[in-house]
Amino acid sequence: MKLSGFLKALGALVQDVEEETFELFAQDLPSQNLGFVDNKASSLELTNIAGQDFHITQSPTILSSNRAGGTTGAVVWKITPLFAEWLSSPSNPLFTHGLLSPSSLVLELGCGISGLVALLLGPRISRYVLTDQSYVARLVEQNIAENRHRPASAAAKTVRPSKTRPAPPSRRGSPAPVSAGNVSRDRGGAAGIHFTPLDWETDQVTSALTGSAEAKSFDVVVACDCIYNEALVEPFVSTCVDLCRLRAGEISQDADEEPCVCVIAQQLRDPLVFEAWLTRFAKSFHTWRVPDGLLSQGLRSNSGFVVHVGVLKDAISLEVV
């Protein structure tokens, strides 16, 4: 069982939510403010992210609007390039233990407008499905299309806003699911990257999210900096549960199938919000914090960021792990 080796590498389970919260927030955390890269710039030049340069269009206009349902996905957050680079690395434990491979299907919750995780991980797997509320659809599709053919970086690692006019606000309403097409081989392999709207509070999770007639579930579900207040906790975790449970039907038909793994990265902002999330998440998932030895430098202790892994409690017995 590939999962067994991976979980052993992660070490001890998170057993006590209060202790985990205290330990994380007792660190000497750097001041990240809210965690934007630059919430005033209409576009960003992100250079040397896993050896690639990216031009990302974002929308400060949407971010500062009073749009119902939230606006945080309209700009790039500091943790996103770090998480994208770590997750897509060949040395990532999900790859070294065989849980991610060229045949894998991954779904991202709350992807926002950048598409960075998809652009880096997508070429290394079979299919990557981005999901978020429909207001991000136009910009995430644009960013995927504009960046999939960009050459490798020759610059030092910096992040700077570009001097361009502000991007127009995203269309409101509920557009049909859009496809960002296929990532070309100049980014490391051909893979399908697709966006589909998914609202945690109103939409139903079904196997149709795979966008494939053959695939009925996902190997890995990821989320990067999606929890900003306690009101989001229940719908977010419930969506994680429903997505991971799609795999249960396939496991019943094929004993070789591995349970779905849920990977959650976030900035450490508010201990009360974090504790509320972890309390709810740990009710449904066996939960591990990814140790420093398995993380890239920018995500390790005292960075202000943390990555947790969850596997549904009804999907595995820890006695055989």
C-alpha cells in the first residue's frame, strides 16, 4: 500500500487540536500582514518559481468590492507560489511514495485567479481540475492560457508588480464550466487543466467534477489558503469529505485503489479560526502536519505557513498503516 509508506514518513498524528494550535502560534512568526503578494497591482511578474516565470493578471477591483460570497480569490497570496513549487517538485513525498504519478487526477478547492498550482503540477499528472466560485473563471482561464507556453526562468527569485492598467472586473453571474485546454510539453508534459465552478455552500459534489467518463474520483484534493473566517469552516470541510468519499466506490470495486489524500496549506493568521478548522477537519480525517524535513524552506517552521494532510477516518485503519 503506497499510502502506508507516505503516512509513516509524515510521523505522528495530530492528536490534540489545542496543543497543535498552541505549538504553531507560539512560534516566532514573521509579519505577513494579510498575506497578499501585492493587492494593488493589476498584474504580477512571478519569477523563478520552480524555474519558471509567470505573468499573472489579478483584480484589485474585485478584491475591494462588496461582492457577496467573498473576493479573496481575486488576487495572489504569498503562500501560493511556495505551495505550488513544493507540491510539484519530484522530491515531494506524494511523488516519492507513488501517490502522485503521470496517471493521477487532482482537484484544487478555492483555486483563485492565478492557476499557479495547476501550471506547475498539471504537466506532471493526467488531469488537474481547478474549482472556485464562478467569478474567478475568466481570469484563471486567461492566466492558464497566457502562461502555459512561457519559457524557463533565467532570473533570480523575485516578485514584483508590473506597470499595467488595472484589469477589468470579472463577469458576474454563473458561466458554464470552462476549459483551460492542455498544458504543452514545454512545461514538462502534456496534461489536461480544467476549471469548473464549485461553491462549497450551494453545489453538490459528484463524480462529474472529474470531467472524465472513465474517472469517477480523485487521487489528491488540495487547497491553498482557503480559510479566512469560521463561517467557511463547515462548508469547506464538508466539501473535502464529499470529494474524498468519491473514491470509496472505486475502492470497493478495485482493492488496489488508494484512498484519496487531502492536502491543506494555509497561512497562520488567527488561532481561533485555525482551531475551528482543525477541530472540524480532525472529526472526519486522520490528520498529520507535514514535518519540516519534507517541506521546502519557505514552508517550514517559523515561516508563518503550515501544511496538513488528511485521510478520511472511514477510508483507512491506522492499525495497518
